[in-house]
Amino acid sequence: MRVAGIIVEYNPFHNGHLYHLQKTREITNADIVVGVMSGNFIQRGEPAIVNKWARTKMAILNGVDVIFELPFAYACNSAEIFAYGAISILNQLGVDFIVFGSECGDIDKLKETAKHLAFEEDDFKSSLKSYLKEGYSFPKARELALIKTCKTNIEFSSNNILGIEYIKWIYRLNSKIEPFTIRRIGASYNDPNLTQDTYASATAIRRNINNLHAIKNKMPSVSYEILLEEFESGRGPVILEDYFKLFIYNAIVVPDFLKNKIDVKEGLENRFEKYIFNSPSAKNLLENVKTKRYTLTRLQRIFIHAIVRNNFDQKALLSITPYVRVLGFNYKGKEYLNKIKDKIEYITKLNQQWLKNPQYKELLELEIRSSMLHALQYKDFHKYLQTEFKSSPIYISSRS
């Protein structure tokens, strides 16, 4: 059985994602495609516009055979930690291939750059340290160090960076996964504008989420219908601004609310304190706090980690093995799960037994808290606060 893995967020599942899925099957000739998907919060430090169960349903109905969860601690984090979590899960599953989108579309270039990161040499480390001292953000400092010491000419754009990180962790974990890349088509990852093209970025779709008619042709019909159902049921769209008052509340009642929180360094908490009570919105606050080193995306993650009360040791995340949890599957996925169940332990129904497992306890507690925070924004929020314990994987039995 040939198994291909993809790493996704599906926020929401659009035409570009369908193209990625189709090309994955075409390139690898895979019998099974499994996805590792972010849960209720995504890598950019934002809540997913609809919950992970709705997005899992989109994925399965559009042809992904199994969706596994990327735990919150990894999903809402830097590219390095995000990639480690996802590759670690795919490696546990023993997939044969990974296929990801990139701006460059050249796997050899990405591999070469990834090797320099996987096996850091002294001149690279020295250059990185120097650029960090100059006040650059870590991603920018690393980019400059690579250009200087490795003579790489690759563009350090969003998907290229993630692709490089995926390959880096394949090398570091001595994984047998074979990576492939496809060139992104249509709008760029961060393009906020809708065009006449049927391929729009997820950013543009989210930016225009209140104009459902405008985004209808940018998504497979089944994705659009699920999105519409979620909105009509009061379960979305959930956005970062929904949490601004909660953030302020914490700043009021918790002394030194941000001090010693994840990624809060160099007196950053003082910049937050300077602006927090004079800012009309989360966007305004974060734009004011932003510096050359602290990018908007990084600040959004700090914002989310603070309200979730995430104190997980970030270095430890790169040395532990994340749990494997099934969110949904189809009939082919069911056969695959039955085949691997004797080789790998995976979660289907979350219960107290899993929470007592010291290896996964903190990761699962974070997942539960983040899901409850997501549910707080729903119309009938009280019905969904215990969803993590009530939900079983979504099963789509149709063979059509």
C-alpha cells in the first residue's frame, strides 16, 4: 500500500487545496492520502474560521482518506515547530511520501537549503547570531545567514519556508519519507485580494468571508455548503478580534499577565502594557507592538498562547513525540487504519485514560483548552464546550 502524506490547515478547504490533493495522487500514485491538519487554531496565530470537525468533513468529502490532528502546541507555532510536529506524526504513520506546495516548485533547491539547516555549520551559526544581534526576527536572520554562507538563491516565501522545514525534519529524524513539491498556482499564500481566477488564497477567502457570494466559486461546492451550514448554525466565522476583550480582561486581573509567557522576551511585555489600554482592536494593538524582530504573525501567536495559558516548554516540543489522533476517515481510510492499528497506537475517542498518559497529558490539556476557547465564540457555546470528549472521528462511508 502506497501512502502519501499532506500537511494542511484547510481554513477553509478551497480549490487550490483540491488541486494539491489531485496532484498528490498523480505524482505518487498513492493508494491512500492522509492529512495532518491543524485543529482549532492555525500556524499564523489565528483561530480557524470554523472548527476542526467541520474542516475535517470538508477534507474527507473532497477526497482525503484520513485526517489526523496536529496538536495545538505545534499547530499554532513557528514554522520549525509546526513542521516538526507534522513530520513526526507522518513518520510515526510510516507514510512513503509527502507532497507540499511551494512557490519555487523545485525540490532539489529546497532539499539543498534544508540540508544546510539540518546540519548547521559553524559559519552559518555565527552569521545567524550576528543578524539576531542586529535586531532581525529569527526567520529573517536565518534567511540572511543562509544567503551569506550557503549562497542560496531561493525565495524565502511562506510555503518555501515550510517546505524547507519539512525536509529538514525528514533529514534530522532519519525518516524514509520521500518529499515532492508542486508549484503553487493562482494567488500567493498571503494575497488578500479576490480575483476572477477560481484559485484564491485562503487569506483572501477569509478576508471576504462576510461576502459568501464572492467566495463561492473559489471553493468546491461541498466545502461551501459546510461553511454555510456552520455560519447559519452560529459556529463561525471565528476571528482573532473575538478574543480581544478576553486578552484585556487577563491584563486587568492577572498581575504581570505576559511576563515569562512563551516567546515574550526583551521586555516585550512592556510594549504590550504601553498600548493595550489605548487600543480599539487586537489589530491596532498588535500593529503598535510590532517591531523588526517581532513580526505580526509572531505577535498573534503570543496573543493566542497567552489566553490559552500555554506554558509548554518550546524546546521540549522538539524532543517529544506528539500523539496521533484520528479526526475523520472514509472507507479507504478505514481499511488503512485497521492495517496500522497493530503498529501504532492512535486516539479515536478522547477519554480520561489518554489524559492520564504522562507522555500526552500536557499536549491534550492544551488541545482541550484551545477547543473550549474556540467554542466560546459560537451562538450556543454551552453545547460545545465538552466537544473534545463527546466527538468521535467523522466517518464518510460513500464510495462515490
